[in-house]
Amino acid sequence: MRAIELQTGFGIENLQLAERQAAGAPGPGQVKLRMHAASLNYRDLYTVKNGGLSGVKLPLVPCSDGAGEVVAVGAGVTSLAVGDAVTPLFFQSWQGGPPSLEKLSQPLGSPIDGCLQDEMILSEAGVVKAPSYMSYEEAATLPCAALTAWSTLVTEGHTKPGDVVLVQGTGGVSLFALQFAKALGATVIATSSSDEKLARARDLGADHLINYRTTPDWATEARRLTGGRGVDTVVEVGGSGTFEGSLRAVRIGGLIGVIGILTGFADTVNVAAIMSQHVRVQGITVGSRDAHLDMVRALETHHIRPVIDRTFALAEAADAFRLMEGATHFGKIVVAH
């Protein structure tokens, strides 16, 4: 079978299309998947370029997110059948409840081989059915990006009609957050450096648009748009370069869901502002199987379609990573195979 591998070192230039031994037959409690698509997240780019936050061993098949078809089931499998369209879970061991070291120990794409391969054998518990109306390419965008947005707004944010949600940028998580927030009855403020991307965000339902290049003090503008109250939830994808602004934009008692490090890892944290405004700063690490199933039910109800910027062939995987590196995309980048 074919696979995209990092074999001799890290870096986009080291991604290689390789032939691997076929996956074989699934064991008890396992399913065999014929993978049809994978999607890229910033975590995948960081892993390919640098080895990830904790380092990984080579060779490695990247990409946590994918979708495929069940082609064989092992003994004892009851929830899935041959022919089912499915997505692997990002965290193979996190079934439900709060996270723990054990539950977060088996993410796909690092250290476990990811979805840029033709076949995978996984535990029945590590796979869920895809929304019935989605293509494989669309379903491949769900396990990390969509679930992270869902966890921020629903699991942690308890977003309700009338709330105000601020989404930073127009990457995959932010656009899913925009779509989920609108489905939940919230008002959405979207930020971007591109008027063209902001116009597309408006088409998806964004109520207020802020170009942070022409309006550098986007946090004050967000607060003004809420009549001085501040937003209920910030989908914080920037990291150190945007966190101070998020603190100024959020309301007293509001939530900053920290999910990204696009502008860096560390900076001075205004602890006084967090304390005095009773702000909840919550790290978001994707989510559990139970949360994923809740999200799929919501997707089916609202018929939300993922936003895909471009789809590449498996042999073009390196070009897909270069597009992500350039940060010009709107929504998700997919590799179909």
C-alpha cells in the first residue's frame, strides 16, 4: 500500500511517497479501513517541520485527521460494518470524561502513524461513523479541527442563543467555530488580515468583521461592537501574539479557549486581568469520543458543510503542506487518495 512518510529527517522536503506492506487482517475488536482522504492541521505542519512538541521517532506517517471505508471487521466488532464511512478519532484512547495522561497518550499522526496511507487497522473504539451526507473529503476535516471548535463552544463554552463569539482568522478551527456558533444562535465577530477572507466569512454567517491590519486594536473594536460588555467566548488560535488582545476583548466571567500557537508559545501573561475579570482561560485539546458523537449528531441536524480550500492527490502531499505553511488558505486543506 502507499503511504506518505518522513523517513530520514524532518522538513516538508523530506516527505516521501513510499510503498508499505499491506495492513493485513484486523484482530479481535479491530477494523480495517481503506482510507480515502486526510486533512491537514497546524499540528501536522509543526510535526513535519520540527518533530512536534515532544519529538517523534521516524519513519512516521503524518496527519491525525482522515476518513475512509470499513473493508473488514475483526471478531466482536458490533458498532461498525463493512461499507461504513468512518473517521478515526484524534485521540485513540479518549472515550469520554475529563482528559488524563493515559487518554491523551495515543494521538494519530504523532506518535502513532497517521492517515496519509491507503490502509489502517484501528480499534473499533477508535473509529466513528462519518455524517451520512458528507463526502470522504469533507468528513476527513472533522476529527481535530471540527471537534476542537465544538469542545470550545459546547463542552467548555456552553454557548447559547444571544452569546457573542469571537473567532480569530479563517483557518479550519475558526471556520468550524463560526458555523457552530451560528447554529447555536450566537453572534459572531470574525477577524482576519484579508478583506477577501472576511467577505467569505460573512457569507458563512459572520455578523461583524474586523481586519486587524487596518484595525490593529481589534480587541477594543470587538468590545465596542458588544456595547462595551465584551465577548462571551474567544476562539484563541494565535497564541502569544494575540492573547493580550483576547483578554481585552472578553467579558467579565467570559471564556478564552486556547487552541493555537500560530504566533508563538510564550509571552508575558497579564495575570491581573485574568483575576480581576474572573476570566476562564481554558486549554482545548481536541476532545473525546463522546464529544465527537455529540458533534456528529449536531452536524446531521444542521447539515453543516466543512469549508475546503483545496484538495491534493496523495503524491502531492508536500504541496499541501506548503500551502498550509504559506497561510493563504481559507478553511481546510485535504489530501485525497
